[in-house]
Amino acid sequence: MTELSTDYPSQPFSLRAGRQLGLTRQQLNAHVLCHPTHGVRALHRPETLIERARALAAALPDTAAFSHVTAAQLHGIPLSYAVEDDNRLHVVRPIDCQRIRRPGVAGHRALHPREVVDVEGLQVVGLADTWVDLGELVGRGKPMGVDDLVVAGDAVASVQGNRAGLLRRLSIRVRPRGKVALLEAYESIRVGSASPRETLARLMLVRSGLPEPKLNHPIYASWDPSVLLGVGDLVWEFEVDGRLVRVVGEYQGEAFHAGRAQQRRDGWRRRGLEDDGWLVIEIWKRDMASTEARRATVLRFAEALAFPIEELSLTGAEPRFFSRHALELAEQRDVARRYRSA
């Protein structure tokens, strides 16, 4: 049997699995096969995350599961750019097992069991446990901040339909790394956000003191409740001094909303809402890009919502990387240094 006539498995396989299929040493070392990791053969060099994970999975023990950054990526949980640059495959095993040590692999050991689910045929730590594991990446000198945990938590909570599962998985851990930041992030996590930028826009407005909006809320015509006018990213509807306030905040991502065809659709939808008494305020990336822009955006919404300017806390519009606890500790250390140098 020649190399070219051999029927190799279409998916990456371990040397042991190859021998069980009856492949000889010569066939397993054939030039038509690549070696994505030690003890694994594949017909094609893995390129995508799922291909790389499948290749590594062929060599992993049953006790291992993809975790942390890799689990988040496989689940589609949004991550910051700094975390996305981590190209390692993260794998976790129970605490009584040896850590996986391979090139390009970040091995972890877990004291507490994680929920493991199937994603594309791979063993992957579940959504809520993955969010808790991301707490290890938050803090000084690390790639994630509190707002990143809120963004990830919003995504998980929206998939699961509630945020209680996040707190439940966090509560079964004993002193997990990043617990303070996770608990602070949990306070701001909500069900319904459809994108990271929608989450960040909501945080900017609510932390400044504005009331909480409904997220991705369907809006029906006042003249016919069976007619759907649209789904608003951020929706407020309440009475102030006998006047009905109806405001829709729409985050407009440049990649999707900048095209002419989409702008025409957005304009048609906006006119339908405005004709029925809604005020539509668009939020673009530039409206959240600087302190001045963020504060101007908050003031614009405050006016639309008839919210007293004097009750706003515009410093709350700033992105939050460090937890309140971390900032308090930093302030205490700074005071102590000044006292010692005095």
C-alpha cells in the first residue's frame, strides 16, 4: 500500500488511533501527513481555532476540557482585543491530574469541577464557568478589566436567559482569582444585550445616573399593537410630570450601519418610530471615544429623558478597568507612600 492510496481519517487522529486502524509506522510517518502536535497526525495543517482544537483534542486525556480564553472563543463570548491576541489553546484538568504541558498550550488545573459541554464535538467548559474563569485575567498587568467581564457576562446571561447561573457557578468556588472583580461586574450584567458596544453604551449612561433602559425591546405601534415598528437597543418609556417620555438609543456599528442600503433601512425604521412619538438617538463609536464625547452623549440622553442635569455623575461615564476595591487599595498605598516620604 502506498502513501497516496492510504485512506487516512479525515479528522486529526492520534498515533494510537492510527495503529488501531491498522496503519503501519511508515504510513503514520508519511510525508502527506502533518504533525500538528506531538503524537497527532492530520491530512491538513490546522489553521482555524476549531481545527487547532480538534488536532489537540486527539492527544488529550478524557479528563481535559478546553477552558478560559479558548472556551470563550469556542462559545462565541466577546473578548477584548488584548485577550484575543492570546493564540494559545487553554486546557483545564482536575487538580489531582498533571497539568497539560505542550507547545502552544496553556495548561490549567481546577480545584472545583466545571460544567463541561459539547461544542463542535469538543469538550469545552460551560458558559457560566468560563465567565468565572475569565476573572483570572482581570487586574493590574492583566489583559481584561471589569467592563470586559460585564461584556462577557451580558453575552452569557443573554444566551442562558438569566444571570443567576453566573452567580451560582461563582458561589461554588472557594476564593477564585478575580472574585472581587467578578462580583462587581455581576452587579452590572443584564439579559438582552446584543453586542459588546451596546453593553458599553448602557454602562456609560447608567453609571452616569440615568435610568436603566429595556434592552433590545420590541416596539409596537400605538395605533395597532400587532404592528411591530422595530426592536430598540436601549428603550425608555415612562411619564414625567404627566408627559410621556419615549426614547430609543441605537448603537450604530460602522461595519454594519455605514453602508447606503442599511442607512436607507435605518432611516425608514427611524421615521416609523418618530411618527409614532418616539425620539431616536443614535450612538456611534465616536460618541464613546473620549471623555468629552462621552459626557456630551450622556447630556444628550439626559435632556431627552427629562433627567435633572444636577443629578448626573458624569465621571461615571468613563470606562472602568479596575474594580472599586482595586482602586481603593491603590489609593491607600499612595497615601501610605506619601506618609512615609513626609
